[in-house]
Amino acid sequence: MPETAGRRPGLYVTREIITKAVCGVGDKCFQYARVLRLPEDQSLSRILGTAITRVTLPEPREMILPTSDDLSVPVGGSFDINVWYSYNDRMDTAVLKDRVTVSELLPMTMSSPPAGNEVKARLALTQHPECTFVDPHGDGAVRVGVRFELRAEVIAETKVAVQVAPD
């Protein structure tokens, strides 16, 4: 016979347990567009390729956040955009470089309010920066698009209510 047989439902007692748990999450796709200018003595013949290098966006890490009703996780870092192109009627090649600095806020969706004062966030890069487009832009310029995605989780003390049967 199960242990709960013969017990009346009204005899359960509700208890609160305080534990650390994920209280909120945030995902965001960041998109940047940059216009890179060729040197004045060069005329673009053809775009040969692109690369994103020197990425210093957040690796998985934890940080302590101030508690507030409108919680956002700060994101900072940088990366280089490189565009390989030909000029001089496809006789010569060169690379355009541009350093992009990132300083954004990632908004969080909270599933439960934190019970304590210490709130931590775990931040991870879920999609590395990649070029989404590269096009000639007017005379002597190239327009480049870059996108990447980040995910954050807010970890804090939270209360969990459980029903306990008395002995």
C-alpha cells in the first residue's frame, strides 16, 4: 500500500525552501553595419572575401549584478572586420580592417523575483560574429554587416514552496 494511503489532503504543511536557481534568461542577436573606405588612390574591382578576427566578446563567465526591477546584463568587447578586395582592374589586392567596439545591455526576462541581494549572471556567446553581407557602397567604400548572439542567465536565491506531510 502506498505511504500516502489513509492520509487526508488537508494535513499537508507548506514550507518555503530558499535555494539558488536560474531566475531569468535573456537572448539577443546583435547586428552591426559598417562602411569601410578604400584609400583614395584605389578603385574597387571586386570583393574577394571577409573574415572576423580578434574576437574579445564575453566567454562564459559570471558577474555580480545590482538588483533592480528592470534587470539587464552589460555586454562589452570588440572584434575586427577584415575585407579582402582587388583593385587596379584586379591586378592588386589589399585588406580593409575596422575594429568594432561593443557596449550593449542584454535585457532579461525574469521567471521569478530574486529572494536575496546577490544576483549573478552567466554570460555566453552562442553564435560567434559572422559577416552577413558585404557590398560596394558608393564610390570607394564597402558596406559590411556582422551579427552574433549572446545568452545570459540570472542566478539568485529564490523561494520554492513545497507541501510536506507531517510524520
